[in-house]
Amino acid sequence: MGGGHRHFQVVWRCCASLPHRSRGVGAAPPPPKHPSDQFEREPMKRILVTGAAGQVGSELVPALRQRYGTDNVLATDIRPAEGALSEDGPFKLVDCTDRDALDLAVVDFASDTIYHLAAILSAVGEADPLKAYAVNLGGLANTLEVARTRDCAVFIPSSIAAFGPSTPPDPTPQDTIQRPTTMYGVTKVAGELLADYYSLRYGVDTRGVRYPGLISYLAPPGGGTTDYAVEIFYEAVREGRYTCFLEPDTQLDMMYMPDAVRASIEVMEADPSMLKHRNAFNIAAMQFTPDSLAQAIRRHVPGFIMEYQVDPLRQRIAESWPRRLDDTAAREEWGWAPEYDLEALVADMLVNLRKKLAPVGD
Ligand code: NAD
Ligand code: AKB
């Protein structure tokens, strides 16, 4: 005991420099202590990120480097990283299914925290379910074992995919039925349970959020069902038209990457004495359908044309996922609040993609 108080002071110093927000949780009585609170933990100082070259890592790594120091964040992936990720700070090739390699990287870097992003997403996972199982669950089991033996905290992202067709879809409660029908979803709900297990059984400081579909302009999405909500922006800027693989009225929970990155840092910095949950916090920012997203884009790209050619696999997956997450627990336990709604997302995406896709010399 005692680490919680020291951590609490650090948390408030850290959060003072975050871009927005009053945390608004100070008045609530503290929740019952979690068993892993008996284990002291220093604040994050040396962070290793797996799967860092993907859509999330490409933005989370720079944010972590800005916050904790460039040399204190080691980006790793099974494939070489492009641009800033490897040029601006340390990068190492690490396959998370190879426990010895991951262990060596953690020891060499003297990591105290792992952000475990490596994964195979929903649509790609359905094309090769056993690979998704091996990477998503095998890689997570390795990460948790390394964290246990090397005394690291771990951030573990889950997804709206951890829910299934029998889950209440709107709103989807924090604690509810989880019977997903994709291999990706199976690995995500099993991963949530495994994270809980390592926390309860061994006192590993595991924490995480359930990301909605994420939208960003820096790195392309990795082969998921929500990818349409990124592709549409590229095609709106390049061609003024997009052919969508989901039906026009398919509502999903979505979030802009800056909010997702901030949530991923805030949950790791949260005062542990305030947490009733550890892993898999529902977080939410906005909900839209392909049709309502197209209408919002049309306000900035007059004449934008949306057509539909539905992919039955991804449509079936989308229909099995929540339409809206209830994120009350995240709001109450660590002060979560999104900054971007649909209008702000669309405006920012278009400004940045127009710059990114402009012909050289413009
Ligand atoms: P992504 O597919 O863009 O990136 C995943 C990265 O993992 C890739 O760079 C890939 O090369 C790497 N990888 C694959 N196999 C590996 C292995 N064996 N060892 C090491 N690295 C390996 O995915 P993302 O969107 O960045 O997702 C990051 C995390 O967030 C994942 O856990 C994902 O399930 C979760 N998530 C993402 C979204 C989203 O919309 N992007 C939504 C919900 C949850
Ligand atoms: C996917 O569509 O697979 C991901 C996710 C919601 O987890 N974007």
C-alpha cells in the first residue's frame, strides 16, 4: 500500500498539461479498492509499444514521446516503420508471438510499461481466423507474462468488436452480455478476461479501453469493418465520390484518433484508487451511419457522391456490433470526456487530408 497516494500526486501533475478538461471526479467517494492496488507502481517512465506501425501506434507513439521524452518510448512492430516513427526515436522489429524476443526487448529497454497494440483486425481476421487467434491471444498472453515477470504495467486495447448480436446495442452497458461472432471479437473478449486475470491473480497493473471505430488521416486502417469511415475521406478529397461497403443506415460507435490517443494515456495515468474497473472501459464520442457521414462531408465537399456496394461479410459484422456505447464508468472513474463530435471530426479530417494529398509544390 502507499503507492496509490504517490501515484495520485503524479497523476494530477501530468494531467494538468493535457489539452482540455476538468476531470470532475474529485467529489465522488472512492470506489472499493481493487486487489492489484496492493502492488505499488511508479508512474510510466520507459514505454515499449507493440504493433506501433499501425493506425493507432502511428499517432500514439508521437504523443507518448512528446509527453515522456522521445528516447523513453520504444516503438516495435513485426514490420519496418515508415517516417517519424523510426526516424524520430527508437524503433525495433519485434514479433509479439515470440515471447523471448519481446522479453529481450523489454529488458534491454528497461521498460516499466507496455502499450500492447499488435493485433489482426476484424475483416482481415475473418480471412485467417487462426492467425488472428495466434497474434491477438498468443501475443497478449506473451505480453502479460513478460509484464508479470518484468514488473511492467500494460495498456490493452479492446474494441466494440468484443460485443455480439445478443448484446444490448443502444446503449451498450459497461458490463453486459459478450458473445461476439467474429474471431477478432472472440480474441478481444478473451483478452479482456485475460487482462482481468493477470491483474487479479498476479497484481499486474493492466488497464484498457474499448475503442470504437477509429478515424484518422496519418496512417491507413489495418483491415477492419469500420475502415469505410476513413476511406470515405480520402476518396472525397481525391475523387469527390465513394462506394461504401456498408448499408447507408448502419450505425456504429466511432471516435477521432486524437480522442482515442488521449484516452489511452489518461487511463494509464488515472488514480488507481478511483478505478472500479481496470480493463475494457467503454469510451464513446459520436455515432453515425454511412449516410449521415456522407451528409456531413457534403457540407464541406459540395456534390460529394455516395454509392453503395455492400460487402455481406462486413455488413454482418457491423450489424453484430453496438450502435452506441455507454461510457459512464470511464467518465466517473477517470474523468473521460471526448472533444470531437461528428462536425469537428469532418472539418479536421478534410483540412488535414487536403494538405496531405495536395500535389507536391502546392
Ligand atoms: P493496425 O492493424 O493498424 O496495426 C496493428 C499493427 O500490429 C500493425 O502495424 C501490424 O504490423 C502489427 N502486428 C501484426 N502482427 C504482429 C506481431 N505478430 N507482432 C508485432 N506486431 C504485429 O491496428 P490498429 O488500428 O493500430 O489497432 C491497434 C489496437 O487497437 C488493436 O488491438 C486493435 O484491436 C485495437 N482497436 C483498433 C480500432 C481501430 O478502429 N483502429 C478499434 C478498436 C480497437
Ligand atoms: C475493426 O473494424 O475491426 C476495428 C475495430 C472496431 O475494432 N476498427
